[in-house]
Amino acid sequence: MHIREDDLTGNKIAELLREHLENMNEITPPESVHALDLEALRSPDISFFSAWEGDELGTSK
């Protein structure tokens, strides 16, 4: 597994984050959703790292 700083421009990471935020909004009360969307995560004040196995984005199973 390779962990790298991610610029959040790749399709795989964008899809994972979109799916995560969508799921959070489905199962969590609105006042308890504490997740940033993709554009907010692209702030220069935020460092984002992702884990990869070859060309596949690592996810917990």
C-alpha cells in the first residue's frame, strides 16, 4: 500500500468522496454531518492523503 498526498483531481478519489458524502447525508441527521465536499477539501489550507494499492484506491473492507 502506498500513501500519497492527493490533489483531489482524479476520478477515483472524487467518486469515493462523492459516495461518502451522499451516504453520510442519507444515514446521519443533518446537524451531525461533519464532512466537507470535494471543492471544500481542495482548499490550499487542507492537506489530503489517500492510500493506493497499485492503480486501485484503498478502501477499508
